[in-house]
Amino acid sequence: MTVLSCLSVVLLFYTVCVTAVLSEKVPAPENVRMISLNMGLVLEWDPPQSTTNIFFSYTAEIKGWNKPVCLSSSSLSCDFTDNVSVFGTYQLRVRAELHGETSDWVETENVSVDEKTEISAPHVELRSRKGQTEVDITDPPMKKKNLRDVFGNISYLIRFWKNGETKKEELIRQQNRVMLPGLEPLVNYCVEVEILYLNNTSETSNITCLTNSPSNEVEPWLKVVVLLVSFLVVLVAVVLIFLAVWFGYKGCRIIFPHAVLSDELQKFLSQRLQSSIPPAMQESMPVNEHFCELEILHKEPNSSLDSQQIEGPIRIQTHKNESCIGADVKQNSEEKSEMIITTEQKPLLAEMRLW
């Protein structure tokens, strides 16, 4: 009986509350707010505070549109990202519903997504090489377009400090890869980055720390020592090359001596050389050659007498003409010579005359 009595009281109380609510107008949602992050657009609200243990449904839409984005939804938020553009201006509204009854619309102010949106923190990586640390910044992903496509040139606010210290140094750069200046080698540094856009600031990145690598710079005194050693090495190399060339030259002179002839010996050899040259080659003018014409006459024997007469040796007479006298011939022009020719062939009669 006690349990039944309790249930009856609860049902009675619920009925009274519902009757009271139905007798009055359905309360509107409270604390309606618009949230935009990384080019997205979401409408959020809280349920009516004057009622408890009552589950409302909600409808949300863009004012001026006849098509609700969220219809009779039990959720306390509605995503408008796919229904808006980055550079558009919109006014959103929402109402509560209960048993077919609706509340009044609760509207937001007119907003533009690019002005309303907030940017989340960038991703930061650190790399160290040869005593320098590089900051690599990656923009957060956008729900619509790209961050630089919407805001153009953006900047990065970089803060870095020694780990354990409170003093921070700041840099503003437009590049997403920045080399931190003035770092000490083998010291641990921490970095955090924010994005600057339209006079707004993004969320701050997580603090990232890294120990700077050893520097590759050489101390000044070591540079002087290296220069001196290099100079001495070059000097010694030059001296050794000179000595090698000099002694090589001397050795060649010893192996292949260069003999110098005296003046008397050179004169003697030049005279012997000139005497060994034929006189005809020493003269500059060519030698005139003399020649004479030679004519041979022969006839056939006409009779036996002639054939008998020419048996035996044949005499050929040569005569010198007056034209041969001027060719430096020492014999007398009237001198005659005879040449005897023997033959076993057909007898011939020949006569040679020199004209």
C-alpha cells in the first residue's frame, strides 16, 4: 500500500506540472549562443530553467529560410557549417517544442563567419642543427577553405625562452619556418606560437621544448692557429718542390753533359764540312750542259760485191761539228775517232756523223 501511495503521488505531481505547462505558453530556450571555430558555425542553447524533468524538442534555422536545419531535435546544438559560406552574413534562431506546442523564436544577431570565427592553435615542431633551432609551424585545418585563402597574409607570434626562466622573447614573422636568433648551444629552449589574423589572435599552441645543438663555429684563436699551420705547410711544400726541381736539373746535367767546343775546333769542323761538299753544289749558278746531235745512217747492200765488202768489222766514223767546239771540248775539231763494231746478224752499213 505504501508503494502504491507513492506512485500515485508522483503521477499526480507530474500531471499537475504538465497541466500547468500546457495551460501556459511553452518556455523558450535560454542562453542561445553562436560558436564559430575554424570557419565552422554552430548554434548552441540551454533548456528552459523554469521546468524540470520535462524533455523538449528543438527546431533551429536561418532566419528568412523556410527550411529548418535542425527539426524537432532533442540535441542542444545545431551545426550550420554546411549551410553557410565564409563571407556571408546570417541570423540564426531556435525554438522549443512540447506536445505539438512551440515557444517563441530566440534569434541571434547578424554575424559573418570570417569575422565571428576563431582559429585553433597551430601545430609546432622544433629542429636543431649546427647550433641553430628552426621552428616549423603548421596551420590548423579549416572546415571551409584555407586559412590563407580567407585572411590573405597572416603572421605568427613566436615566443621563446630558456627552460626554467620567465623572461620571454618574441618574434613576428609571416613565414611558417623561422630560425630563432641568438640561441646558445647546448641550452634547452621552449617555444609557443599564436596566429595573428584580422587583428585577432588564435589559440596558443602547446609549449614545445628542445635542447639546442652544438655550434659549428670555430673559436677565433683556433682560426689563427689553422691559418699559421696552413701557411707553414704551403711554405714547406714550395721549398721542397724547388729543391726537387733544382737537384733534378743538376742530375740531368751530370747524366747528359752539355759540351762546349772551342773556337779552333768549330772553325776546323766548318772547313771540313765545306770541303766535303762538291764544287757543283757550292756554286750558286747551275751548270750549263753541252750536247751534240748524233745521226746514224745505214743502207741495204745492193750487190754481192757490197755484201762481200762489208763482211768483217764495220767502221763508224764520228765527226765533230763546229757547234761542239764551244762546249769546252779539248780535242781538235779535225781529230777523228773510229769505233769498230762486230756483229753476227744481218750486215748493215752505218755511218755516224757529228754535225
